[in-house]
Amino acid sequence: PGILGRLLDILEGYGHAVGSTSVNSRATIIDGSPTTGRLADVLPAGEIHRIHDRTFLKGENQQLRAFMEAIHDETADNSGIFGNAWSQAFVDVWNKTDSLAGVLRSTNLVTDFPTPKAKDVGGITSQLKLIAKLISIREERGNGINRDVFYCEMGGYDAHFQVEKVMQNKLPSLNYAVETFWNEIKAQGLANNVVVVQGSEFGRTITPNSNKGSDHAWGGNYFMFGGDVKGGKIKGEYPKSFNEYDPTNIGRGRLIPTTSWDALFYGLTQWMGITVQDDIDYVLPNNQNFGCNLFTDYDLFHTGQQVLSGCGGTTLTTPITFQVPDIRFLTGEEQKGVCRLAVRSLSVQLGFPRSKARCYVSGMNIVNSEIAPGNYDVHGMAVLNFDSAVISSTVTQEKVEAVSKAAAATASDFVVLRAIAQSESPSEMPSMQPSISTQPSGSPSASSMPSREIKPSDVPSFAPTPAGSMEPTGGPTSAPTISFAPSTSLAPTSTPTTIRHVFDQDFLSRDIGDVGAVGVSVEPTPGMYTVTGSGTDIWSFDDSFHYMYLETSGDLTLTVLVEGFDNAENDIMHDWAKGGIMFRSSLATNSPHYSLLLTKGRGIANQWRMSTGSKSEHFGVDSDHSSVWLQVKKVGNTMSAFYKPTTQGADWIAYGAIQSMKNIVSSGYYIGISVTSHKYGSLSTLDVSNVHLTRPCSSETITQLQCDQASNCQSGQVSRGCYPMGEVPPWENSEPVSSIFDSGSTVTSFGCANTVPAGNNALDGTTHKYFCDRELPEEPTGLVIIPSHLRPTIAEGIRVYAQNDCPNCDPVSYLFEGRADSDSDWAQISQGNLPWKTATNFPRNGVPGLDVSSYYTNG
């Protein structure tokens, strides 16, 4: 599959209606995984004909249509599996083509979109006209499309001869086609929703050959535009010159690429709505190979908000070596495997999420091996980037070198093909791989902390007995573990009282599927919810139930107390009537879900559906609970279930299957209470209370909405930062001011030859000039401003102006830092280039303002 096809695979899993279309020819870039059953459409740039419009089906030959319909009719006794598959595909194409052709014929574009032959070289104008039409009828295509990709191409640029004439022939058509297409997109009001990316299969030499042509080269250019694109910028590294001495020029004007095309598509993938790193890694499987040299949607789009996780902090390098029998470098997959081992081990040891570090291998070289004569040493450098959220003092060179050495040793056994195993004496660092033994351990291992690594096994583990740690374990065990100490919990006491915890978020409520009787959810008293629903079941391929729900995202734990479950109509309840916690990908009847439910007569049921339309799975043990605590935890893609009896002092018990639910994506899903009566038209009622939604309270890991939804978190009024409940610092209640500097502020300069004092000019929102003559050209200049109030402050913006009459005097970059007091180290808030550095088409002091994105988070 190609990058845009993989992108649609993820978006379709999120519940979006997706479409992919290639004009005139099939394109790998928009092909998705064969397992999705979704195929890209290939359409001609000209008129699309219905099947029966074809010449061989017209007039007297119309009788052939009956034979075609008979051949591809319903399955008969003599039908075969391959014939059925072919007929189904043919009928689907037949129906889709006829429907699309009819809609396109009745659709007119908003703008005049002529395609004169002189302006349609290579058919580029006709192709873009068709795409504009398909965009305009997106709601009529299929069941309505809200995420669309298109591919068209204009060949003939392989100009080894007379390149100037080739360009003179083709570029006017390309320019006309793009201009007319974009006028139509703007007329449809979709400029901010459409992005156009132009690329080529490879670059060309920038010096001519003997035939006045250009030959195959290496590095090339991508071009992107759209209403939401931060345009007018060159990303990556532009050659400093075009002579033979430029470091990127390897001869004949063949330029070495400095930035991968993954960099552009990384930000584009985020802009399309994919922000979970595991999902981005599926779309761009090689993005980790380029470290922090990637663009986020914030870099590329006005509405972008994402940062590059795993960057902004410490960067360390360490050597790695492998002995192999052949003269070769490590393959890309082998490099990624080595890095995965290193990052995984570091994240476990230092206690940070794996997404907070990035790793790639660079600088490989090959020499004859002295350790293993007859073989070759492949030397390289592992480059590890760490997120700014990872405390730099915890990431030392010694730790990184030890982990990389262990990772290389493990990789020589399991990752690098035919590598010679590297044996080492026991190190002080933990082993990268578990030891394997058929005999039990002589003594049990003990830990006061839960496992940090969440990785489900190939098959779910079932543990109806108490979990062994003080928190629910993060991953499955091979057998149930026994608790020797009571567990702790964020949930209230297990004995219901008339005073219940009040969940301060509003739930929504609706019936899912054909239920036979309308359900309802109410909150009769604070903290108590009565959820009444009908429906045939939550099971098999489709569900039918009532759902009280909330839309959310990220990692969380949902805890509720079931106080009662009964029939709303005093009728006999079915044993499989059930209600409880449900995490759900979408509100479709066949959506993936993970649920922990109390049944009327079959105990507690842990049920899940792995993917859209697949069959539900179940784990349950018959037991009798009229009232019980239920809890479901989501960490990344891993989901686990727990319950606790309401008897005083009871422990939480791990229950059912720990599952990797990759289709309940962290970027957005539903949580809530589901009820089905298991009897069409009959109603059952579940009483639940003490709803707790808990998650780690940190602005670095959760969003503002996630913080507001959490029962254990609280937002600050000033910064909107997220804190544990009751731990909001007093300054968060302060009123905002026009300037963080008061009249007693002191302003001093550095790096300036003149001694003109800055004085008390930084007092308000007005602009005051301050002149600085550089003392040394290579040294930075700037101001240190200290407010006399000495209170913690947050700067939302800063203004710097170009010098009025001296363009060569302009500063071109800035570094913005802050600290709590004179004894503290300076901490970076933001840095970057000032906007007039590349200003060419407007006066220097007319350059638009610059956003200052703050990373200052340590106080």
C-alpha cells in the first residue's frame, strides 16, 4: 500500500467516510491495505460512461445486457468461490459506475473550466476538472465522503533532449490547469479544506547534457499549496550555491537530498487528523529514520497545533557495531529494529512514554573485522533525540551508551540478518530480553511499582483472581496472580451511601440499532444515573442497546458503581440482559468496543469486538452480584477490566481479557454506560453512581478538554494548565494584565557597545525604541528585563521590530528565555527566525507578526 492509502486506512478506522480516486491510471500511492476491502477508483479524465452506454451494448446488441445480468446473478448450485468474487466485484463496479456517471452528468462547476487543447497538454486540465467535480459531489458519492485523496499525473518531463522546448510546451498547460482548478476550489468555499501537493519521482541535473537536456539526478523538490498552508516559505535546506563546490552537489548538478519527503507528509498526516504516533508510524513507516528533521502540521498549516513528540530536549549519540559475513550496511528495517530496542529499554528504565524519544542510525562504514576474522564490522552512530518533557539530567551519556550496547547485542541475535551474536558479561543494566525457562522461578519476584510497559500478549490472559500489584497491571500475565496486600483505588469507598460523587460532565444519550422500545437516561439525584434500554443484545456482528455516553480521547480509567439492575416493566428479565461500562469506537451498530457488563443471571461479562463488523468475543464467570464496582482502563491501545465487590475492604480484581484494541483510537472515541434487555421491545434499567473518569493530570500529556473531563484534575484559570485536584497554585487565580512588567522593572542590555539605558520603557502595550550597537558581530545582543513584583508570570507575546533605516542591521533570529530568580538557570521559552529574514515582497516593517510558541514548562 502507498502513503495516502495507509492514511485512509487509519481514517476509515476512526469512522470517517473516505474516498480515493486516481485519474487515467492506477497509482500505488493511494492503494490501501488489501485487508480493508476498500479499493481506489480509477476514472478516465473524459466522460464517464454507464456500462450499457458502451457500443457493444447499444441498439440490437442491448440483448447482451440480459446475459450479463444472468451471468452475474445470485449464487447458484454450480457457482464457485472465485466466480462469486469476480461477479461481486463486477456488479459493484457496474452499479458504482452507473451511479457516478449519472451524478457527474448533472453537475456543473461554479467557475468556467474550459479545456482547450492548447491548454490541456498531457490532459492535466481535464484531470483537474474531473477532480474538481468529484470534490463538488463528495456528499453524493457513496454514503458521503469527508476524507478524500486524488491522484493525477502529467508525464513527459524526462527531458534528456531540448529541455527548454519541453518546458515551453508543458508549463503553460500546467499553470493554466492549476490556476483554473484553484479558482474553482475557492468558488466552492473549500480553499481551507483542500491541499495540493506536487512531486516528482526524482530530481534532475541542474547542468545540461550535450543534447541541451537534463539527466536523472537525486534530490528534487515538492511543492504544496492550499488555503490553510503557511505559504511563501522554503522548507528544508536550499543549496547555498549551484556551483560544483557546493557540499550538496556531487557532480553534474546532482544534488544530495537534505530532507526526506516523509517530512512533508508527516505534517500533512497530522493535518488530516492522525496524531497518535503509532498510527503515524503505520502511515509513514520510515519517519523514525529521520530523527527530528520532520515538519508538523504547526510548521505547515495555520490551524496546525501538533508538536514533534520526542524532540526539543537532549540529543545524544553513541556508537554501535555489528559483525556480518557480507559487505553491506544495515537495512532500513534493521536500523529501525535496533532503535526500537534502545528506545523501549530507555523508556522503561527512565519512566517516560516511548513516544517521547526518537532514534535513528547514521554514519555507517564497513571495515574488516578483527573480532570475527573473515567477517566485516558495520560501524554506525545511534542518534537519540529526547522530548523536552524528559528531564535532561536523567538522560546521561553513560545510560545511553549502556542501553545502546545492550540493544546492539540483542539485535545481533534477533534483528540483524546473519549477524554474529555478541556475548557480554552481566551488565548493571536490565536485560533487553526476558530469560526463557520451562521451570518455575525459585522464588517469586516482587515489585512495589506497576510495570511501565504496556504490551499485550498474542492471546488474551484471563485473570478472575485479584491482581498482585497495588495498581492494575499494565500488561497481561501468563497465569492469574494472587494479591497479598489490599489494592488502592481512586474510587470512593465501596459501601454506597446517600452522598455520591457527582460527575460534572454532561452525558449524551441515544439508542443504537433497532431496539423495539425507546430508551432514556436521567440523573434523578446528584451522582446517580438511571439508564433504561431495550434491544436484542450486545453481541455477534451488530449491537442493539441504549447508550449514555461521552466523547473523549487519550488514556483514562473509568470507574462506576452499579447499584441495581432490574426490569423496568416488572417483567421477567432475560439472564443475558446486561449493562455496564462500554468503550466504543463509533456509534455504528457494528463498531469495535470493549465492555465490562453486569448480566442479570450470568455474572460479569467482559466482551469486545476487535474491528468494525467482526464477531464479538466474550469472557465470563457465573457469579451473583446485585451491586458491584466496575472499572475499565485504557493505556495506549491496551484495554483491561477490573471489578470489586461492595463489601467493606474488598480488593480490585483483574478480570477478563487484556486486549490491544487498536481500532478504539486514542484520538477520539466514546465511553459510557450501555444497557440491553436482550428482549426486543422490553426495557431494563441499570442504576449507576459514583462515576469517576481519572487520568494523569499533566499539561504535557493531556489536552484542555481531557483535563476538564477528568474527575481528578483541575485547570488553572491563567495558563489553562492541568493540575491534580486541589493542587492549583495560587498564581493561577491572578488577573491577566496588559504587560507583565511594572513601573519598577529594570531593563539592562548585553552585547551592546553603547550604554544608553533602556530605562522603564517596557511598561505597557506601546512601543518604545531601544538602540543597540553591536559590540562584537558574532556575539548575540539582547535585553534582560526583571519585574519588581518578582511574581511568576506568563508572557503571551513579545514584539521585536526591524531597524528603520538599516536593512543590514536587522536581527534575523531570536531566543526567548525565562527564569524564576537570579540563582536559577535560564530555561528556553521559544526560539526561531524573525519573519523579515526572508521578506522579499513587502516592506520589512510590514511583515506579518510571528507566533511565539512557548515550551517553558518548568516553572
